[in-house]
Amino acid sequence: MSEYIASEREGKIDFVNTNDLEEAAANVIPKGGYGYIKSGAGDLITYKNNIKAFDKKVIVPGVLRDVENPDTSVDFQDMHLTAPIIMAPVAAHGLAHVEGEKYSAKGVANFGSIFTASSFASTTLEDIREAGGQDANQWFQFYMSKDNGINDQIIATAERNGSKAIVLTADATLGGNREADKRNHFTFPLAMPIVAAYQSGVGQTMDAVYKSAKQKLAPRDVEYIASHTDIPVYVKGVQSAEDVYRSLDAGARGIWVTNHGGRQLDGGPAAFESLEIVAEAVNGRAPVVFDSGVRRGQHVFKALASGADLVAIGRPVIYGLSLGGATGVEQVFNFFKDELALVMQLAGTQTIDDVRKFTLRDAW
């Protein structure tokens, strides 16, 4: 990617669903950057199954339930959220818009939810914090360095900028087989200022970026982070009961179910297929966050009914950013909220607590 031309758009966008967003964004984001954002690993089996897996469960309509204008809001820890829908960590928002994470953080804050900043952001945590506002709810997704001195500096920066959780990504100790990046000869055209002490980002492939971070993660790394900050540590990438126990025993205070949007291990389970297993193993001892394949309000509903406390969205938000800046980001969140509210009414559920108690039926 020898040239880089980012969108400068800001304003309301016209779309009916997230497929529209994906198609329209292809005309705005340069080819290499779009391929990086959209792509998955290998034959895209896991990438595609992330969406298909939601069809294995169905929502039985609920009638005569005295439900009107369902309330999507939720209190999570010390935060009041417009909906239990948060921003997943995504690297380099600057690939989609010149204002990058500043506009996406602003859009999420305007909606009233949690923005999770990536270590590989194209903007500093200070700028992300300023864009969201001093009262914004922000988390920080952590790719550990091989140097604990650098790790300490990054954790201190997250603390100083009000991050309310440290999300340790554990499923990306090296890059997945992302063939679109190879075909496009994609390298990052942008700096990664948060991790500048060990990675510039510019001119690097995704695999090179990952290899610059710590590749050998173990429970002691969770213990290290937990012992160096009072901010709760979430382990991201958990898909089995064994990894739940390993994470919680090491001091994790939150579990994040994901397969990295199908971008890492192709042929692994769809994230939704892992959610109930993980939620049962957690058994209420810690919050459960879920992402991967979420494209509809009904997907949010099904994830909440399967044990998730919060549902994170990624690619659709980046597409919205490219098409409408901060306004587009807020629109995408409202799209999911409005679809969730519609599903809640037709399912006979008035509140998010009702959704969490809802029993889904097996489709086959």
C-alpha cells in the first residue's frame, strides 16, 4: 500500500443493514486497508461461521407479555449504558478515517457506551480520552511487550487516561493466515503511538506487528498485570472452560469470548458456539463480554440470552466511521440498539434482565 487516502466524511449515512455498510465502505477505504479490516484467516470458514452460528438458536416470540417500548439501557458496574453494546478493540481506525479513534471514541461516547482502545491504535490514549470526554467510559486492550518496563509504562498511561479495564488479548500471539493482506501486499501506513516504545507500525505487516509484542503468554502475565494495577483485568480470546479456570485463577476479573472475528485460527469454533460453554464455566464469578460475527440486533439478543453481559461490535463500526465519521459511528450503535429493542418487544422482554433470563430454542 504505497499511497494512503483516508475518508474525511462526517455526517449521517444512509443504510438499511450492516451489509450495506460493508459494501459502501469498500468505495471509501483504500483497497489495502479495506482488505485488512474485512479479511479473515485462511478459507474464511470461522469468519463465515461466526455469523451462521447464530442461526442454530431461535427466538420464540412471546405474546400477551404486557411489553411496550422495551428498555435497552443497563447498569454495568459503575456505568450506565444506553445498551449492553460496546466497541470492540480494533487496530488502526485511521485506515478508515483521517480522525481515526478520535472520531470513533466520540461517536461511542455520544451514544453512551464503552469504547475499547487497541494497543495498536493510530491515535494516542490521551487523544482518545479527550475525544470521548472526561466522563467517557473507556477500556484499554493490551498487547504486552516483551519488556516489562515498557508494559509498566503502558499500564500507567492507561491508568492516567481513565481506562476502566485492561483487556489482555491472549489469542493473537502471532498473526493469522490473512491471505487478503498477502495479495494486497498490505503494510501499515500509520504509526502506532501507544506502543511506539516497541513498534512503530509504519511499513509493517500485521504479522510483524504481532511478533514485536509478547508471543509467549501464560497465567503469570495475567498475575503480573493484576499486581501492577487496580484496574480489573479481562482475558480476551477465551473459548473453553479450561481457559476460564486458568484465567480466573490467575486473577482475571472479566472474561471476553471471541475468536478475533475469524482472523486468527481458521477452522476453530464459531464464537457463539463457545459462549454458553464459557458462561457456564464462569458461573457468575466475573462479567462475560462477547464479540465476533455480530451483525444484527437479534445476534445481540441471542448473545445476552446465552450468558453475555456485554456484546462488542467491531467491523460495522469501522465501516460507519469511514462513511460518516463520529456521526456514522453513533448511527451504527443506534442501529443495533433499535434492532435489539424491536426483537425484545417481539420476544416479550421488557428489560435486558428479561433478555438474560430468556431461553432460546435449538433450531435443529
